[in-house]
Amino acid sequence: MLLSDSEFETVQRLPIDRLRQAWGSEHGFVGPLSNRWLAVDGERPSPNTSIECAARAAIARAAKGMLTDDESGAWGTQGVAGIRRFARELPEWTKLDDASWTARFAYQNIERRGTGGGAFRRLYADFLAQLDFLDDSFADRTRAIADDWSALGDTLRAASETPTVELFERASEQAAAIADREEELFADLREGLEED
């Protein structure tokens, strides 16, 4: 099997059993994967729902995930509650065995590693900007939040080079502010869908 991954410069050859094992992992940073996949048949598959209907469902699902405070799921704390937890825990990172590596890894997951920059928010802003049924302000607000995530990434990158309490406290404040903005954005998105 050939695999294209932004982590590598070239296409990778991967035995199908290793791919299946990775897809079924219950461990790791991203959570359980459950071998989820989609086969697209035909040269030009036709969707069985309108783009607007699918986009509305996607936004509703994203808003629910961002605004639901439930630690019992397979992914643990996520969404706004996860960002708030991340913010609370950041000042303690100086006590980790390798605070530099941890901060660097966090920076990479916010700004690099296939996120499109800004913790995927730039990609999400582009998605929102394409939807005729949404006001342009939602995409603009999401881009501003992406900029906030990028600034947090810059702070974490600096902390990876010099892991000081001050830098981790600044990162904590930035993450807490992001949580507030994300909560407001997704509550407004949810409300906007309900009004239509």
C-alpha cells in the first residue's frame, strides 16, 4: 500500500497489516481510531445529500463536540473543556522530565503536522467561508482564533527552547483566552443553525 503523509517528503510503502494495526490503535495522542475508512466507488461519485445539508450537520456535530463537557468518551476531555484543562495544566509543564520536548511537540501539533496552521482553525475558516448560508463573520472570527492558536504555538516554541515558568504561564493565559473565544464562536454557530 502507498501512503502519503505530510510527515514525510515522499510517498511511503506500508504493508497493509501495519496500516490496519495503526488504524485500530487504542493508544496515542489522537485517541482510538477503530479502523474507520471510506471507499469511494466510481470515477465521479455523487453525494446522496446536498452540500448545505452535509455542512449544517458537520457544523452541528463540531459545535456539539466543542461545547459538550464529557470526560467519559473514548477521547477523554475535548473541545472547550479540553482547551481549559490544557490551559490549567500548562504552568505545571516545567515539572515534567522533558518540558522542552513536550512544549515543542505541542507547538508542532498546533502549527505543523498537517494542521494547516492555527490548530486546524485556518482550514475550518476556509470551510466556513465557502458556505452561502453563513454570515462571513464566522470565517473571520475563526481566522482570528487561528491567529491566537498560532501565537500560542509561538509561545510554546519559545518555551521549548527556554522552558521558564513565565512562558508556560503566558501560554496558559493564551489558551484560556482561546477557550473563551472558541466557546463563544461555537455557541453562536449552533444558535445560527437553530435560527434558520
